[in-house]
Amino acid sequence: MIRSVVVVGGGTAGWMTASYLKAAFADRVDVTVVESAQVSRIGVGEATFSTVRHFFDYLGLDEADWLPKCAGGYKLGIRFEDWSAPGEYFYHPFERLSVVDGFSMADWWLQLGDRSEPFDRSCFITTALCEAKRSPRMLDGSLFASGLDNDLGKSTLDEQRAQFPYAYHFDADAVAAYLAEYGRQRGVKHVIDDVVDVAQDERGWISHVTTASRGDLAGDLFIDCTGFRGLLINQTLGEKFESFEDVLPNNRAVALRVPREESTDMAPYTTATAMNAGWMWTIPLFRRNGNGYVYSDRFISPEEAEAELRAKVAPERDDLQANHIRMRIGRNRDSWVKNCVAIGLSSAFVEPLESTGIFFIQHAVEQLVKHFPDERFDPRMTAAYNTRVARAVDGVKEFLVLHYKAARREDTPYWKEAKLRPAPDGLVEKLDLARAKLFCEETIYPYYHGFESYSWNAMTLGLGHLPDAPHPALRHLEPANAVAEFARLKAEGEALVRALPSCYEYLASIND
């Protein structure tokens, strides 16, 4: 049996892993986290998927308890600004498209929608809440969408059925600290020390890590949460890292923590704004915004990127410290090698355009539990784990490249080159198909990667990559039901805007 797990590295990845393993196995498996007091944390990844709810419910954590302690806010979707033309924007919400007579409302919008009103505002309810900066919860704590606000218990991404209407923004360091306390209370051993050596046995498997002050820490299974360094998986075991920079060239970021002049003006969405050589994120936390510029240093220097970011979000605030980050974009060929599993940045990372960093951690640790080994370390289980992790990352890569290929912006050298970059196998054919008909579950990336066909359609339509003509079948169908559904969506959105408190107002009610 596997009786001891050593997690090397703390932060969000280390403590999400350790706390989840304790929630799954309790005292039947010993878990130790060793982290250095000297290693700085990246601090990127403050926005999440709506499926992160499975993680917190698995741990038995109540949103009203942990969210205020982590400067948390709500995320109903992502607002994309200036990706097609200056001043234009659209939303990618957490909301499946409704279907009328066998066709989605996106199909019906192409056929008979009012083109003076954008696709997203016609076909989704969530966009009205985003525009009005509403909370997804009433002041009594009830969720605006009925039937979804139940405790998921120990369910995982595999059991995701309904689309939950929001995700979270939070301070990643605060979440790591919160989960560290959760883990320690449940028996996770916490060692604050520097790892100075990684020892291997005669097979090349990791036998123990040596720390500067505490000596050797032995284990049966080792989890590499050392970030882009990949101390165990790459530096010790020599696993190959496969770069995605051929198709996703952004390799750097610069981040600022910016106080909001009016703290109550809090948006319930992430904003991704196109910039001269990349894009900028805006993540509203309870009393400040997180801003960052993701870019390619082939088109702009770190100093120029910082200046462009400051001019955009914090003019005359030279006192705000900038955090410059070198990003390793891609994934390990295998994230599980011998008795070491890499989770978090040491496993894979794509630019945070769709907030996938924490999703990758959650997916990896769920799959680790589902493929947890015994003393044999059955290679078939390891291979199955590696296949699932790799497919999730590769699917996200393809979805992100679609953002650049479908965008109409071509006004700088960076954006002009975006059209000329290679694409992952199959994406060109998918985009060509999207000129004939909208995506369905059988025409998007075929393996689980967290994004459903509605997300692919929201991006292509929002970016202006429309089919050449509406679906021919709709010319032969009676449109009355679709017209009624458009009216219902609009009326329900307006009613919810009137009924719901602002995002800040609700969060203030649960903050101490």
C-alpha cells in the first residue's frame, strides 16, 4: 500500500493537492507538505472555472466561510474587449445555450436575430447580470438559478451535469493559506524548509528529499508542486517538457495589484482586453483589482509592457510594485513519471486567457485519486493518468489558439502574426467548418478539456467568425417558438437585474 505522500512545494497547487488527498483518504494516507520560506509565489491564477465548486464541496467547505477570507468575488464569465475592434466587447458566460426545435439559440440568432443586438446579449441571460454588475445570489444567500444550489458532496468533474452559473475570483495566496490551515487541522504535516537534494534509488525512483534543517523526508509517492522549476519531474527525473510557443507565443507577464478608486464598483466577471502585443487581465477582488499584461517579448520588452500596463490601469501610481513573470508555456510529455506526479505549473501551463491554471490543478488531483497506485505502481494506471491530463491540456491549447485565429484584430505586428502562426492539428479544419455551421459536441476537441461547444460558439461568434449563412434547415421551420424564447431570455434578464443586489453589495453582506 501507498502510506506516505510527500508534496514538494506549497502555494495553490501544493495545498490544493494536500487538502484534497486528506479529504479523500483521511488518516489512511500520511501527507507531508515541504515548502521553502524563500520561494516567491507567482500570484497568477486568481480567476477560476465554475467547476471549481466541485473542489470546495469535496472538501466540505462553505462558500460563505472561505470566500470572504480570500478577498473573493464572483465570476459570471469573461468579458473580451477590443479583440475585434477598439470599443467592441462581448461575453463568454457560464451558461449553456437554450435549444428550440432542435437548434440552439445561436443558430436562431443567425437566422432571425436582431443584428443590432449582439449575439451574447440576445442569447444569454448572464450577460444582462454582467452588464448591470449583479451578484448571482440574493441577499438571503439564495442562487438566482433554481435547482442548482445543492451541495455536490464528494463529486468530481466527471459528474458535472448542470452548468453552474458562476466561478470565483480570489487572492491565490490567501486561498493557499486557507487550505494550509484546513490541511494541518486534518493531519497534513507541514515542513517549512529548503529542499537541497533529491535522492534516487537504484531504479531511478525518488527515495527521499533532503532538507537544509530537517534532514531527509522519505515517501512512497512524491508530488512536484515546485512551479516552473520542475525540481522533481524535470530537473531530477529528466522528463521532457514540450513547449507550446509555436502556437501560443506569449511567454511573459507583468502584474499589478491596483486599489479600486470606488471599491463598490465591482464587476462580476474577468476582463481580457487586447493590447498591442498581447492582452490584459482585470480580476476584481473585494477591495482591489488584479491586473496583468500577458505578452510576447519578441514584440515588446518587459519595460515597455510594464509602462503600457501602468498607463492603462494605474497612471501616476508609481508606488505600485510590478511583478514580472517568465512563463513556461506547454506541458510535460508525461506528468506522472515513476513515483512522481507533477501538479500545477510543474506539470503544464498555458497563458491564463480562460483561467485554466487552477482548473488544471483540480483536474490533476482528481485524476490522481481516481488512479491512485498501490505498491506495484501499475504502469497501465500511470499511462491512463498521463493520457487524461495531456488531453485536457491539449484541448485547452486548441481552444486558446482559436481565440487568436478567429479574432479580427490585425493592427499591430503582434496581431498580424497571430493570423500566420501555425495551429494545432485539426483546428484549421474546425474553423473552416465553423464557416458552414456552428460547433456541436462532436465537432469540438473530442476529449475532456473543460469547455463545451457553447464556449467554442461564444468565442467564434463574439470574435466575428460567423458562418457564411444561417443553417439552411431553419428556413423551413416555424420561428414562433424561437421568437418567444428570445423574448423570455430578455424578460428574465431584466427581471433578475431588478431583483438581485450588486456584486459588491452581496459580498459586503458576507464579509466580516
